[in-house]
Amino acid sequence: MEIKGRMAEAITEQITMEFRASVVYRQLSIEMDVASLPGFSQWFRAQAAEEVTHAEKFIDHVVDRGGDPKIGTMNGPTLEDTSPLGCFQAALAHEREVSESIRNLYRLAQEEGDIDAMPLLHWFISEQLEEEASVEEIVDQVRLVHNDGPGLLRLDAELGSREVEND
């Protein structure tokens, strides 16, 4: 089924959102580099790479269905709190925004009768559940250690072991 109309436009907007998520995570990585927390920085960097992979999944879907996806305009992120907790809270807020956007795509696919988009959207719904739970767990852990140096360094070391994964 050729992709067109509102669904093509909505997925194109999602592509931009996924690339923006990558930029957000890259900025969070930079903030953690500045704070001398290389493990947190690595975790955010890996997350940035994963967001690019997500954008590519949407691009491939549109191209495979005869569409012509475009990357829209993006502004860089503005962060009010660049502490470890502030950065992970910003990441969680962004993941929640992406999750809602995916749900809206699913609703639109249902409304448009676009069953060809459903497998992709099901994958993303599951992925977003994992993403939110993962980041929320880290937020909770950073809250627990607060500004305790040894605790932050332990979390930093743990998160720094994350490798870039290809979905």
C-alpha cells in the first residue's frame, strides 16, 4: 500500500522528532562530559545513536511504500538543569513526548485504515515502553544517590558499560 496523505506527513514529522531526540541525547552527553561523568556521557551517546536508528526505520518504511520522506527543521535543546538528575529528567520528559507521538501515529493509522504501518508502530510502542522504564529507573537511582560522590561514580561506571546497539 502506497503511503500518502496525513499518514505520510505524520511519519515525516516523526522522522524529524527521532532525529531531534538524537540531538537532545547528544547534548545531554556533552553536559555529562563537561561534568566529568564519562559513563553518563557514554549512555547518552549510545541513546543518541539509537534514536538515529529509529529515524532510519521510519525512513525505510516510507521509502518502501513509495513515499519521499524529508527531515524537517529542528532547534537545539535548551536545558535548564544540567545536573545528572536534571539531564535524566529531561531525557525522561523527551521519551514521554516521543511515546505520545508514536501513540498518535497509531491512532492515525487506525483512523486511516493503514494496516501496513501497524507492525512498525507496534514495534515502536513496545520500544517506547522499554525506553521510558529504563530512563525512569535511572532517574530513580540518581535521586537515591543525590549528590553522593561515590554513588554517582558507581552509577557513572555502570552506565558507561552500555554499548551502542543496532535494533
